[in-house]
Amino acid sequence: MVDQVAVLGVGMHPWGKWGRNFIEYGVKAAEDALKDAGIAWTDVQYLAGGETIRNGYPGFVPGASFAQALGWTGARVSSSYGACASGTQAIEAARTRILAGLCDVALVVGADTTPKGFLAPNKGERGDDPDWLRFRVLGATNTTYFGLYARRRMALGATSEDFAEIKVKNARHGLTNPYARFRKEVKVEDVLSSAMVADPLRLLDICATSDGGAALVLCSMEFARKHTANPVTIAAISTVTPSYPSTIIEMPNFSTDSAAAVPAPVVPFRDSIARAAYEEAGIDPSDVNIAEVYDLSTALELDWYENIGLCETGDAVKLLRDGATKIGGRVPVNPSGGLACFGEAVPAQAIAQVCELTWHLRGQAGERQVQGAKVGITANQGLFGHGSSVIVKR
Amino acid sequence: MKTRVPAVAGWLNIDPAHPRLIGTKCTKCGSIFFPRETVRCRNPKCGHNELADTELSPKGKLWSFTGAEYQPPAPYVPRHDPFQPFAIAAVELEAEKITILGQVVEGVKVADLKIGEEMELVLDTLLEDAETETIVWKWKPVRSAA
């Protein structure tokens, strides 16, 4: 177990397709988080920004971009990129600085403005960049990889109806979430009749890309106790890489590692992400009563059930069919509505997962409140091998 | 006659009689890499700096597959107008214990494929202009070999 830091404030800008500058979303989220924490921007000693690669230079230096927009104070800043794990990288930068005793209060901000359609690589001929080459040589989009995983999931017994049930569940969860972009009931037939995109995945199985922003105020336990008697705390952050040889194909790669000379690790990459977090927090998956996982596709949510240890390998469909992962079940997953209701705003998403868990642990999640939530876990994964998982407790 | 070039230099042997993916093999621990790794063996307990070219098995088992029903964004260049959906396969090579992606040959649909079936490497045209034909590897089910 490591020392903990407190989540003193959380804030978000609603997800949507607003088409405005990403800094605006980040500032709004930051203002809400500061207000929630009961502190002023001028109290913040460190700002950690999550990068966006689709918004020009300000996106590459979000720490400074957000600090400038909030008003220069001479605070220390950092900017982190880890693809979908960018938010966790920023959270970890802030936590580490607090735990090192270098500051008491930090602000973490991630925000994005996204283009329409498939996420594509940045422009330019880059014959040595696998993320460029996979589009040119294979025509492999992100959904290609989701489709490959979904097919494997079907080989373990899942059906298209099971995938649709994930969408139905998450749509219901997000119905009353004021920050969700899609707030509409979805029926199994809606999913099954939507257009095929990456067989077996259909349009409604796959998450959209969105604009949005999320922010956290993190602080030392000593600082937190001056503001609140019982703060939500961060018990662990996992940012692990795979272990060689990584034998499951990962976006944006052309291949897996070879296990010809060195046997594949007993714990595959995606399982190892949460495992490192549990170890750091000194808890077991059975201690978890709420989770936010990265449902880039409906099928992928089933994979995460097993990856974060909510059930044994092969039992994810049973967990879903038993209703364990819906609000009211044993361990609700994606009570926010997940990416199914949000769409992905890359550098904000991992931060938003922590905002959602914090509201539940404080009992402030309104109609979607998960009763008795004490321990929550987030999980996601950034391209090229950025593991990302956060455990929060109260 | 057009000049034939591989889609990525050094990645494949484009001899029509001997189509092969070319990887590299660590001369110390025997780890195999595709795409080719030339600087340092990525086995963290090895880290040897000498890697030699090695041709990979032309056949393997279908690990998973999916389809591209919509035209991928650039830098993908469509072969047909209007766009024709294609299948993509992840094929596991037994000897090398590595899984490699590739498009499935035209005419084979997602519905025709089955996890675990044998696939073989073939060559096809990725791009073409007045002087050059760019060659890519594709996967083809062995059973449908004509």
C-alpha cells in the first residue's frame, strides 16, 4: 500500500459535438472542480494537463494552455500524453508530486475537440510510424481492432444480442447524466439493425468521438482534512506497460510480439493493468463495488469484466446476463453511461472516469447513484502499451 | 513493364514464386520480430544488438477476423470506386508464435471465414501508378485455393 492523496474537487464540461475550442471545455471543468473543492485557482501549486493531438500547438502544451486561460500564477505545470491513458498520466504526475511533498494542491485538466468520423492519423507521409502505416497498408481503423477482439469474445460464447445488451444497459445508466452526450433509451433491436461497421460490431456497438472536458483537484491528506472530514482518496494508480512478449494484438500494431524464444507471460497485458492497481491499493477485486471501464465497443466492456477481475475468464457474459453489472446489481459497471453515452474525448476520458466514481463514493450521483459504493476502479488503455487504472476509496 | 516495389521496404519478399514476410531474428536469444527490428533485441533480458533477416512461415491459423464495411480514412487509398468492403485477418504463425494482420484477398467475405482455419500468404497490388506497382501481402484461406 502507498500513501494516499485526496480527490478534493471534481468537475466536467458536458460531452457533445460542440465544435468550440478545447480550452473552453477545460476551463469550465477546472472552474467546477475548484468550486467543488472550495478553493481558488490561485491556491493551486501545480497544474497537470492531458494532451490532445488534434488541436494544434495549444493541445500539445495543455498545462500551459489551461494555466494561461485561468490566469498566469507562476504555478508549476506539466503536459502528458498517453493516448487514451493521457488523463491517467496527468493524474499520476499530480499525485506523485503531492506524495513527494513538493506541493499540497494540484489541478488536473483534460479536454478535447474532435473531428467527425473515424479517428485518423495526423497528416504527412510517415513510413516509419505504425499508426500511419496501418491505415495505408492494411486499411485498419481503430474499429478493426475492436472487431478482432469482439470476434474472439464470440468464440467464448458471447452473441450479438449480448453486445447489444451492454449498449442497452449503458444507455439506461446515462439517461439522467447531465454530462452525457447521448441520453436516450436504446433497444436491442436498435443495435442489431444499425449498420455493420467492423463485423461483428455495428454502429451502435462502437463509441463515437466527442468534445468534452474533465478536471480534478488533488491534494495531500493534510490539506484535505482542513476542508472535509471524509474525502475520497486515490488508493492506487497503475500505468504499467505490457511484459515481453505481449501476445495479444494491440492497436496500432501489425503484429504481436513473438513467443518463440520467451514464453508469454502468465498474466496478459490487460489483466496486468488492474492487477498492479489492486496490488498497490492492497485490495482484491472482490472489494470493488463500482467500476468505470473503457467501452470503446460493447464487446470490449465484456473483456474488461474479466481483465479487472470481476469474474473468471470466460464468465463475462454470465455476469452481464445475471444483471450484476447494471445499477442495482452486485458491481455496477459504467454507471455514467460509459463511452456508449459519452463518446470518447481522449485526454478527458480517464479523468472523467474518476469524477464519476467520486460522485458515487460521496453519494452525489443523483438518480444513477450506486448505493453503498465504497471502492471503485477505472480501467483503460492507451495506444502502444499505456496501461491505465485508478482505484478510489472512501 | 512497371517496377514492382514492396509496400514497406524490407518487409516482404515480392517474388511471385516465393511470397514471404521478412522479419528479423536475434542472433543470441532467437527472438523473432515482425515488423523488422534491427537495433536491439526487444527481449528485455537479452538486449542483443545483432539481428539477422529471417523469412516467416507463409501459413498460419486464423486467430480472429473482422471487416471494413466503410472506407477507412487517408492515408488508406481505396482500390475501387465505389469502395468495396474487405475483410482483415489476424493470423497466428505456429513456429514463430506471432500473430500478424493482413487484409484478406478480394472475394472472400467475413461470413466465409472461421477462427482456427488455415490461411496462407499471397501477394496483391496495394497501389498502382504509371510506373510503379506497390505490392502488399494478404491472407487467403487455404481451402479456397483455386
